[in-house]
Amino acid sequence: MCNLGCTDSHSRVVHSTPAMPTEIAPAVSATNSTAINTNIAVDAATIFNRPQVPILCYHQIRDWRPTDSKRAKDYIVPRSKFDEQIKWLADNGYHTIQPDQLYDYLLYGRELPSKPIMISFDDSRIEQFTVARSEMSKYGFKGVYFIMTVSLGRPGYMTKQDVKQLAEEGNTIGSHTWNHSNVKNYSGDDWRIQVDKPSEELEKITGRPVKYFAYPFGLWNRQAVEQLERRGFKAAFQLSAKRDPDYPQFCVRRVIVPGEWNIPTFQRWMNNSF
Ligand SMILES: [Zn+2]
């Protein structure tokens, strides 16, 4: 048991408590010497101080309707804008990375490709599969899809088969809870219903473990972080609130791309937000 009260083993994750020694992952064989330095997990302060990788967050990708409110348009990116943004990233030499790469960078200092970017999608909308996936594949880009399992198969949302295909094509499937309720309000059985069961369902669909989590509404607190860590999650993603210096990999920042952004605005936010 560590001195922060966690009862589960978490050998690959280290708290920043000063008295606590850096934990070291299993020894690397001498014949693989190039990997030695990249298998030493660092303390939270080091993780916190690493340059942040820009991470984009999309919701709906469709043309605006007359009934869409100004606020709704923050979450609805017209198809032409999305295509333009993805093309701009490709034309400007960006490389999409996956959460496993980000985790290895944050904890072990492992190198990332030049101009790394993570492209994430929340809420399981169908056009993330039908539109975003096909547009990104033109450039060899992969995404990260945070699924709320209650919506699977509903009109306007992805099916289980879509999620399975995304995983098979090299995208990461993460959890976005069962029904998008705020983790700050969970107690008792909520953790099982909102986190454990959705993970089980997604793992059954994809055949892969669920290791990454996106907080609904981007909202989180220390209790949620500790619950996720205890459950074996490697990292979790918020929006743009201040990060917890003791758990930087559990409050990784992202920026929502609003539908109004043109390329110069998109570029400016990417450069200034991380
Ligand atoms: Zn969401």
C-alpha cells in the first residue's frame, strides 16, 4: 500500500510524494540496451513538466441546421471545416499519436514522432465513424474514440460493429462512461455501473483492454482520479482545466474544436493551449 492510501498495486505509476522512491519497471535485458532509459518511470513532477502534446476533441461533425444554437455550434464542426483541419495537419507535417505513445512519453520519456497530435472523439456519434474515420484515413491518421456505451446501436450513434472495426484498424477505444454522468457525483455502485461495466462491454466488443478514460463534460476531481487509477486505467483526459500536479497523467488536457474556427484560429489555439 502506498502512502497515499492506494491499496492496489500500481507499479507503473508513481506519485510525487517526496519520500517515495522512483519505481522502476522490470529490468530490461542487457541485449536490449537502447530500451533501458525508456523503461524507468519518473515522478509526477517530471510528467507534469513535460511539454504537453496538443490534443483535439471533436463531438459532432455535420453541417449546421437552422435549429442549432450558438452554444451547440461549439460542439458541431461542419464537414468542410473538419476536412480542412485534417488536411492542414497533414500538409503541415503532423503525426497522430495514440494514448499508449503519449503514456510512454509522459512516464518514460519515450520519443514521439515529430509534430505529434492526438485527435479524439467523444460521445460515440455515428459520423465519427462514417465521416471522420474515412477523412483521417486519407492521410494515415488514427484517432482515439471515447465511447459512452448506453448509446451503442441507437440512431445517430455508432454500433458495436463500428467500434470493433475502429479498434481493428488501429484506433484506440476508450471509456466515456455508461450514460455520460458527471464523475464528481459518483458514489457506491456508480463506479461499477459507469466505469467497470462499460469497460467490460468495450473489452468484449474489441477484444482489447480499456486503459484510457475521458471525463464527461471534462469534469473530474481527486476522488475520481484515485478510482480510475485503482481500476487500472493508465491515463484520463479532461478539457482545459488546471491539472493536478500529483496526477498529471489523469488530467491530460484537450481542446474542443468549435465549429466556428477557421484555420488561423485553429492553428493559434493549438500552438497556445498546450
Ligand atoms: Zn462527452
